[in-house]
Amino acid sequence: MAKRKYQKLNKKKGRGFCDELWAMMVKMCYDHRCPICVSEGLNDITELANAHHLISRRVFRYRWDTDNGILLCPKHHEFDLMISAHTAPWAFEDWIKNNDPEKYEKWVRNRTLLESEEKANYEIIYEKLEEQHKTITGDYYRPERISNYKVFKHADEILFAVKMSGVKVSDLVKKYRVTKTSIDKLLKSG
């Protein structure tokens, strides 16, 4: 039976994980409430709320920037004829300008800086989002995944430390703040 190789995030999976974590972070920033509904006196928490990109997600520079996101209920995301990010974008922009001037200023400033980007480094983006999540919640979103990523990132150092220097796995767990299981997987595959 062939051993599974220790792999980094590939393009499709890396983008998907980053998108998922970004959306969750935006939802947490807005306490799972649409700010337009809240301003209208409706305070329902909805599981159907969508994390909306102010600057298109096709612009990789801002795709995973949580400041480029706003949480919207389906009505204010696509369907309302009065205030909707997609159906009535002029009214939506006015709403942000009047109700969240700080976000509006960042949005206006950032949309003037739309230069071409290099390829996205999903590992760095994912790690940044995980650290933001840990800052807010006290724990990583997917502890095993971030642990595996950190081990992969430092695989050469870890393998050298264990095989050549005789460093204990428990010391490496503390040093890199990863799980013993992640290091054990690396040692079996390496």
C-alpha cells in the first residue's frame, strides 16, 4: 500500500478553504446579522445570510480581506429593489456611506488600487485567516488543518531536528504549536 504524501494546499482546495474561512469570519464580524436589517429594526439571526464582497472576489488582492466583506440577508444581497448589493447597488453604496463610513472609506480607497496580482499564495492567506479566527474565538477554525499546514511549512526543519539532532517530538510540538499527530504523519511519510 502506497504511503500518502504530505501535500500543501492545491489551487482548488486552497481557494475553497480560504473562501469558506473568509465567509465565516465575515459572519462572525457581523454577529450573523444583516446590518441593513438591524438598522431597519429587524434583529433576526439568519443562517441564510451571505458574506458579500464589496470589491469583486475576482480581485485576489481583496478576495480574502475581511474588511472587504459585509454580511447580507438574501433580501439585501440580491432581491430588494430598494437596497441590495446586486439589484440596487447605488442605494447599497449610499447605505454603507451613511451607516458605516469607515468601511465605506476603505472600500472607496481600495477600489482605486486595483492593480494586477501575482498568483495567490493560499497557504499564507489561510494562515492569516486562521490567526484572525483564533484572535476572535481563542481557537483555530480547523485546528488539525492549520497544524498540518504548519508542519508542512517547516517539514525540512522538523525532519532534520528529529532524524539528525535527536530532538524530541514533544519539544517540536511546543516549538511549532502543532499536534503530535501532525508531526507523526510527517515522520511516517518522510
